[in-house]
Amino acid sequence: EEDAKTLALNGCKGVCEGSNMPCTPQAIDLIKEAKMLYSPGKASNAGGVAVSGLEMTQNSMRVYWTREEVDQYLQRIMTSIHTNCLEAAAQYGMPGDYMAGANIFGFKKVADAMIDQGLV
């Protein structure tokens, strides 16, 4: 919490978590109150998960992609995540709230898959 206050006082524009949920709920509240951009780990760390998925795809297809090709795929994936978070947050009355957008979009994606599979 003190770190969040220090960041705000020193003009920090945003905080992107680099691991899973290192910020306490109180720190997140302070970050938001200071009008800093906050990206939860589930959104900002998605690139690592995406690249792991791309590696598995290459392995199962027995193909090789260049670093540039992997980067192009990753750019598209991360742009999509960014857009989906913003759109979900705005749709539910919380424009610009990446945490809400990531939670809402993630929940909807799982719920839609469960409905499609006839589980709900």
C-alpha cells in the first residue's frame, strides 16, 4: 500500500502486474484512486501463457515459426486481450477498468463455453 502511494506521488502513470496478484486489494484501490492505469496479472501476463500455447501448437503441428512470426501472433493475441478487456469493462459500466474488464471477459468466456457444451 505504501508502495502504491509512493508511485502515485512520483507521477507513475500505470501499474502492470508481473506475477499473479502481487497487489493487495487495498493497493489496487489506491492505484485506481490515483487514476493510474492498473493491469492485473491475468491480463498483463497473458503473453507468457500465449507464447507457451504457440510453442505447443508448433510442436504438435511439427512446424517452425520464426521469432518474427511468433511475435506477430503474440501482437494479435495481446491486442485482442486489450480490446476485450476495455470493451467488457465499458459494456458493464466500468470504462477503462482493466481489472473489471479482464474478470468480466474471462467469466463470460468460460460461461459461454459451458453453455455451448450444454453444461448450463
